[in-house]
Amino acid sequence: MSTDSRLLDALVQKGVLVNVSVRYWRARKKLNAEDLGLSRDQVDDSLISLGHKRLVPKESMQRLALLEGRAHALIEQNTFPFLNGIAHYLPNTKLEEVTGKLKEIQDDFEHEQTQFLASYAELRGSALEQWAEAANQLVDDPGQLLATIEGAFPPVDRMPRYFSFDIRMFQISVPDVPQVELIELGTQAEVMQARREATQAARSEINASCQAFVSECASALREQTSQLCSEMLQTIQRTGNVHQKTLNRLIRFIDHFRELNFVNDAEMEEQLRVIRDEFLNRSAVSYRGNTAARADLVTGLQDLREKAQELASADAQELVQSFGQMGKRRFSLAA
């Protein structure tokens, strides 16, 4: 079995791909000069602001936008972009936590969707009344602008199609050459050759990405370690003290690192374990009352930052090869 195949097998054993798609009506309309009954050369940008305008008050969509942001933030914080962000790789150690939180956000989203749709007709009527007042003050022919705005509101019965919260989890399969069926004998050779070429191209693309992906994931976690150390050192330097909130942040990060460390970066995880054992078993109060201990903590964070930076820029080939040894079976597709 090739190294690339082993890496693929290891990836499918250690996690899944996840894609979250959130859609809702954005309640915006892009106005142009014609909507105001003007020609383009009559519009002075310094006096008239066109472009996208809100059709309804911002607060009516604010909760939906917040839930969309929470969903995407959850994915960004707990996954790794796969194949240039086509999907995100979610380690099994984070699977239960992330899917549970996504389901909670999905339930909240669907509740807000139901609430919005129930009030949509009333909201639409109120918004059109406000637009009618504004149109009378903005343009000589308010009817034209109002018709444009009114046409931007979907009918009540079509509004549900503008909303969805989809969570999809799957695994990637390197494709096999499909069989030729129900094809005339004279064209079978040509079709099979085309399918072989397409299959080989897909295999090559996935395999070529696999090694870089594993390396980039390890590097990303190492860089996050270095960044956190820098931020903690800046906080300690700025305040002149050690706060429990700062220590708790590092404790949470170490747990988070361990859960995301599907590549088994033992060296970086050991560095974090040492920091935890040496510096995180005492409270912030004890650090504030002990200058020597505080200096040791600062030194420990500086050393960890330098080590994380060193590892992040190092060749990860050995780590990639070690991860590939976990691959024991072939990729299978699971929708």
C-alpha cells in the first residue's frame, strides 16, 4: 500500500468531513439610478447613496445572522480546512461536542425562522409603509421606487424556500474505475479510457493534497500555541500580574489541542503537558504573591513559544509518515 493510500486510510479512521450551510433571506435590495427615476449621469455619489439597502429593520434579521455566525465560528475553531476549504475535517475526538452544539444552533435557527415567517406578512406591510414615506421625500416619482422595493419582497408562500440550515458529514473515497454498462460495443473502449483518465486525475488530486493537509494541520496547531503564548506574555507584561482568566485560557487550550491533535503530534503535546504540570497547578493569587514563580512562568511561556515556532517551521515529513502508519483500511464513502 502506498504512503498516500495509508494517509487517506488514517484520515478516514481519525475523523470525518463536515459541511455546514446556512441560508436565510438577506432582506436587501441593490438600488440603481433607474430605480430612483434618474439616469446614471444624474447621480452624484457625494449626495446620493445607492447600492444595497435594507428592506426591513436590522433587528428583525439580527438573531438569524448571529446564529449563522455561531455555526461558522464553531466549525472554524474545531476543524481544519480540507481541499482548499471545500469541506472541513473534524477529528473524531471533537465529533460529539461539535455535532451536539451544531444541533442546538440548528434548533435555535429553526425556531427563529418559524418566528420570522409567522410575522413576515406584518413586517412586510410595515416596511412598505416606511418605504412609501421615504420614497415621497427621496424622489419625484415615488411610485417607481416603491414598486421596485415591493418587488424585492418574496411572496409569503415562497418565503420558506429562502431558509435552510444543513449539516452534512461524509468521508472521501478515492474513486475506482466504474464499469461500462449498456454501452454499444464500439464505444466501450473509448468510454473506459475516458473514465480511467478521470478517475486517475481524481486520485492524483486527492493523494497530492493528503500529505500537505496533514502537515498543515500540525503546523496550524503549533502556530496557535505560539500565538497564545505571545498573547499571554503581553497580558502579563501589560498588567504586571498573573490573572486566573489568563491561566484558565491556557488550560482550555491544552485540552483543545489534545482533542484536535488527530495527527498525533506527540512532541508538541509533551511540551504542553510539561507546561501544565509545572505552571498550571497553582493559582493566579500564588503567582501574584511570588515574584520568582511569576518570573519562572514567563520564562516557561517564552520557551514554549520559541519551541512552538521552531516546530511550526520544521519539516513535518517524519510526523506525516508516522501518521500514515495508522492507515489500515481503504477509504469508503459514507454520506
